Amino acid sequence: MQASLYLVPVTLGETAINRVLPSHNREIILEIKHFIVENIRSARRFLKKTEPSISIDDLTFYELNKHTNPEQIERYLLPIADGHSIGVISEAGCPAIADPGADIVAIAQRKKIKVVPLVGPSSILMSLMASGFNGQSFAFHGYLPIDGAERSKKIKQLEQRIYSENQTQIFIETPYRNAKMVEDLIKNCSPSTKLCIAMNITMDDEFIVTLPIKNWSKQLPDMNKKPCIFLLYK
């Protein structure tokens, strides 16, 4: 196959590979010997889960996360010049979406390297699909500010965009702060504004529920240390 940069999605949790990833991904993975990964340990575990017979010791891993020296990133693409494809693996879901993998993709595009996104689960899109919210116009904001005053201001700005632009607003939070996020949403949003909480997507205990803000305080699920996506709409 042509030497390319393959964006390799992973499962969103302990979900069976064949439930969320096509067999074509496995075929591509078995052809790749170089991987740019967010975490080497979890990437090795994912590759073994994909194909138990794979020889991890025959593979080369390059770590790409917030600690990586920016000057080092470009060198990760050198194997492509020698005809070797490279796979990009993030911690969960699709690489380069709310993920440091975007940096290496930008470099590959500038260098005219072929970039191939493989099919896999995206918690952002899957939560939007199941929310009942506007899928024609939406915005993903990543993490909201940690500072209380700044966060309240941002939440109010997002809510305003719902009504002024008819746009779904999507964001995430560090799993151990999920409950505080909902608390801040209840405090700052109109009671009639709708909130969708999407948690543990694709897993056996998947939870995706949409309710007006005023109803959430009465039936908040246990979100502690669970990956969640939050969506707001009218």
C-alpha cells in the first residue's frame, strides 16, 4: 500500500473490537510497523486486542502528547519517506479530534503526505446523533474554563448561541468533575434549555438522556470518573 499516515480509531472503552471497528482497520494495522501514539502502554494494549498474534516488539512507537517537544514531532514522519506507513492512535475514539494527533496531521498535510482516516466511533458525533438536537449546525468546544467565573460566563455565551444561531453546543469535562459541570449548568442556564448527558458511549452501561435543565437536579446519574459528553440546545 502507498506509504500514508493512517488515523486509527480505538474503542471508547472496554467494548469488543468487532462491535465498533470494521475488519478493514485490522488489515491496515497489520501492515503498519510505525505508530504515533498518545500513550505507548494503552496503544500496545489496543493493538493486542485487535490482533493477539501481533508482535509488539517488532513495532516502533513515537509518543505524542502535551509533554512532547514540538521540534521532535516532525521527525516522527521520517519513515514515510522510506516507504513505511504510519498509524496514529489516541487514547479513545478518533485521532486528531480533541486530541494532540491533530498536530502531526497538520504537518503531514503541509508535506503533501496522504492522510487516511479510518472508520471508528466518535463520541462527539454519536452523542449528537442520539440527543435529538440540531445536527445541521453544531459546535464542539472541548473543555470549558476551570475558573468558576470564567466558566459561568462561557456557559451563558454558549446558551446565547443556542437561541441566536439555532446551534447545538457540545463540550466535555474531566471525568472526576462531571457532577460539578452539571451543577454549573443548572446554576447558569435557563430551566427550559435542554441538556443531553451522553456517558460511556458504546459500552454496556451506555447512558444518553436529554431533559430540560430544570429536570436534571431530580434524577442525576452517577457520572463520577465516567467519560461524558454534554450537549445544550433549546
